[in-house]
Amino acid sequence: MRAAITAARQADVSGDIPIGAVVFDPDGKVLASACNAREALGDPTAHAEILALRAAAAAFGDGWRLAGCTLAVTVEPCTMCAGALVLARIERVIFGAWEPKTGAVGSLWDVVRDRRLTHRPEVVGGVLEAECAELLEAFFASRR
């Protein structure tokens, strides 16, 4: 999670919401790291998770499949990101702050544990929750 927090801090440079994501291979080696880049890229899909999954898939060597890999992200993934990590076959998702307004890994929805899906990753939420939440609180406080 500390690596994801470090990645999140890079988003503030471009005015993006400070969310960071890191994908680890099955042995714990970092495959990819990214921060939100919607503002920087002018791309509504440029969430930290999506960018990290794309880069990890290119580095992992099994096409688009990230079987056995772990995604760590500072905030509970949204519906788009939750769907992407399921489709990428991520083994486990670890996140920091809960997101009651848009979270799709247990808060508002629970996309990743829907029994109708063929792949359901393990989920660990609330890791370094206060530190991850503080990134968001500071970002939004500076804009009010």
C-alpha cells in the first residue's frame, strides 16, 4: 500500500485526484505503478487502476491475464475499475480508503464478489485507511 500511496502523490502534480495503484506479480515484484491521469490525459478511463493494469499486462507476459497478481490501490475501486480487475483475472485486490459514494468492492456495490462471475478475486479493504483517506481529504480541502 505504501507504493500505491507514493504513486497517488504523483497525481496532484497534474491536478488529478490523488489515487495510486500498483500491480505486483505472484512473487511480490512490482509490475506496474500508476496514478490517476484523467486531467493529464483528457481521458475519462485514465483511473490509476486501469493504467496500472494495462502496463502490468504488457509486462507480465501472459497477454491480458494477470493470474496470481495483486492490485493495491489507495481507494476502493469504482465500477469500471472493479470490472477491469475481474476481467484481468487479478488474484487479490487490496485497497486503503472505502468509497461509500462510488465504491464497487463492497461499499455501494460488490462487483468483484458477484457469484455470477467466473472470477472473483480476494479482497482486503481498509489497509492504511487513514493515510489513504488523508490524501483525498487534503486534495479536496485545497479546492474548496
